[in-house]
Amino acid sequence: MADKYDVIIIGAGPGGMTAGLYAARANLKILVLDRGPYGGQMNNTDAIDNYPGFSEIKGPELSQKMYDTMMKFEPDYKYGNVQSVELDGEDKLVKTDDGNEYRAPIVIIATGSDHKHLNVPGEEEYSGKGVSYCAVCDAAFFKDEDVAVIGGGDSAIEEGIYLSQLAKSVTVIHRRDQLRAQPTLQKRAFANKKMHFIWNAQTEEILGDDMKVTGVKYRDKETGAEKEIPVAGVFIYVGVLSQTEPFKDLGILDDHGWIVTNDHMETKVPGIFALGDVRQKDLRQIANAVGEGSVAGQAAYNYYQDLQDKKN
């Protein structure tokens, strides 16, 4: 027998916790499910300096503050790796890999996205210590420093151009002999005197001194020679993965696996909402995830009230 709730929120990053806060404040019976620690990718961020209200705050600290605020309104919080969401009349049946089932008329999806990794030595060790996957988040920490961008698509070049506003130099390391980015972005990048390019290069290792990044080792694919460049930061853009596998049968994904919503965070399935990094959108930041969480939480309340009106 599935446990019954008014709203089930899948994912406890900044957006999911904000949705939980708003829905719980509206006196709905809430379940927040997450497969890992609350806070999501914030927990992997050493310092956040672009979230309003804090000149700088540690990612885990901000996660704890958001969690504590949400839990004041006493939603249920459980660990669970969601395997599927099935439609059952007005209800949605959420199943986890440990055999548990939960039922609610409303589901809010806030499972986020994850950056593809190079899986080379030093990448994990220096994550948050010079290795980054977000220039908008971390560029300010590398003012007047030499940095490297790994990748050649739109995101890599956009973020490289962004970095060049603060960094001393930006070296783009790409495994092909030409960029995959849009022609307009390429034109801007090639005209930028701070940006340099290393072609046909396979990144082999992120170098460091046990405290921070000091360089990148790469292999020239044409000659086989290994080379190194000194940098203080390495920004990796080799793709982003949407965390939407459990929802693939609901018909709410675009061709790239992102969830499509309207401005009210509604998907095309009534009672299913989505927010944050899992949505089809351009900017993926804590601030807009929180904003979308508040919209989804309020929209869920409105949807619940409409259901109650139909019953009365």
C-alpha cells in the first residue's frame, strides 16, 4: 500500500527545497525525496558569491540553511532513488529502487542535471579547488589568473568569453581541430585577444600541489607528445546530462532529455511540475532554481485547491 501525500517533490536541491517550503507553508502534506544529501550540487561548491544576501557562503552551509528553513514547516523528508512515476487516474505513483511506493495527485520534479566529467586524474581531487563546471559561479575567483577551458561547443566558448572578462588569459583545449560552437560565438572567441586555442589535444590530467590546481597535462593527438600548461583554474564543458530517466515514459521530455514546462512550471501532464536544472532552459543557477521553486510550490497549491473544488 503506497503512502499518500498531497505533493511529492523529487529532488532536494535549492529548487526542490524551496518548492517544499512553499507547499508546506500552504498546509499541504508534503514528501521530499532525494537519493543523496539535501542541497545537491551546492554541497560540491566550496564558495558561493552570487547568491543574494551572502557576500560569500560555503555550499554545504547554504544547503543546511535551506533545509532547516524548509523543515520548520514539517514536511516528510526521505531518502529514495526514484525509478519511475506512473499515472493512476488523478494520482501519480512514485516508485523507488528499495521497493517503496508513494502516491499523490501532484509531483514536482527537481532532480537537476549533472556535468559530464573527463574522468582523468586530478579532476575529482581538485573539484572546488580550481576545477569548475560553471564560469558564472566561479569566474570571480580567478581574476587576473591564467585559466583553461576544456571543450569546444557552445557552452565552452560562451563560458570562455565570460571568463575572459576577469581572467588574465583563457586557453581553450579541444580534442578536435575546429570548434563545434555556433559561428557567431566562434567569431567572438577568435577576435578575443585573451583567448588562445590548443587543437587536437586530449586532456590527460589536472595537475596540482595538493591544495589547488597548478596546470593541465594533455596529449597532442597528432604527435602523441605529452605537454603541460600552467593554469590556476580548469573549467570543464564536455556536456551536461539531464537527470530524467525515471520520467521518460511520461511524454514530458524534449529530444535532449530536458523537461518542458510553461512559466508556471507546469508540464503537459496535469499535476506534474518541474523546476530548476532539469528544465529546458539556458541559465542553471541557484538563484533561478529558488525562484522556480517558489513558483512551482504556489502552482502546486493552486492545482490542489482546484482538485478540492471539483470534489465539493
